[in-house]
Amino acid sequence: MTLLSRFFIFSAFLWLFFLTACSTMYYSGLEKIGIPKRDVLVHRVEKARDTQEETKEQFKSALEQFTVVTNFRGGDLEAVYNKLNNEYEASVAKAEEVSDRIAAIEDVSQALFTEWEQEITQYSNAALKSSSQQKLTATRAHYKQLISTMKTAEAKIQPVLTVFKDQVMFLKHNLNAQAVASLKGELGTLQSDVSSLIASMEKSINEANAFISTMEK
């Protein structure tokens, strides 16, 4: 292993340690003012749910604009392109926000479950210990289902963005009726992909609502 490789590995380790330390300090600070990790997790799931709802609507809007382009019959094609490009960029921003929301959920859930496991070992009452362990097992199972559903929906975003990007770039350099006509061949694929994405988003949103309901009991 070269010296440079060792440097990058060491730097990555330090960065990971820094992030972990920051998260630990952040959650400890919240708990000191009466906000436990459980509440932070619920809040972040709520934010992710809301972001997914917004993302679903954004991709609907982008598809509608793409359809407008393919139905172009004359006028200012550049203005139509600019609207499509704006929809694409807004979709990219929402995709990044979805990923950030999921990462934030994973971060606090790891901290919560680690703390929960440690506290279970401290029980002297066997009945309470067993009850807490059962609750942890159930919560973790529900969480895994939630995060899996969220990531499944997230995975459907990039293929749609890839097609959008290709079409937007192509149109950018070919602002003419012939280029518009060539986009029509992708419309059916986009409609299918966006419909699949929306269905996954709705499933994820419903899963988030179910998880929040369970955590608030």
C-alpha cells in the first residue's frame, strides 16, 4: 500500500470519526434539553415523508412539462426548453433532498438502537428487561421495513433523472421541430417510469405514517 493510499484511508477514518463524534454530541445536547433520540427519529421520518410527497409532485410536474415539449406545435421553443430544464433541475434537487433525509434517519436510528441495547443490559427487573427487548425487536423490524421501502423508492429516482437529463441535453443543442419529434419515443418510457416511482413513493409515505403512528403510542 502506497503512502498516498494510507493517507486517504486515514483521512476517511478521521472524517468518519469526526461525523460520529459530532452526531453523538448533537444528540447528547438535544437530550439535555428534553429531546430524546426517539423524538428526533420520528421528526426525521416525518420530514422524509414530506420530502417524498414533494418529490412525487415534482416528478409529476416534470413529466407534464416533458409532455408539453413533445406536443410542441410552434412558438418559442427556447422558452419551452427553459421550462423543461427548470423542471429537471428542480427534480435533481428533490432527489438529493430525499437521499439526505434517508441518511439523517439512518444516523439517528443507529444511535437510538445502540443506546437502547446498552440500556437493556442495565435492567435488574427481568420482566421489564424482557418487555424492553421485545419492544426493541419490534421497533427495529418495523424500522428495517421502513428504510427498505424508502430506499426502494429512492432507487427509482435516478433512472428517471437519467432519461430526463439525456432529453434535456439533446434538446438544448437541437432546438428544432425534428429534435422535438425524436423525444416522443421516450414519452411512453418516462410515463411508465414516473408512474412506478410515484407508486413507490406513495408506498413509502404510507410506511412512514405507519411507523410514526407506532412510535407515538
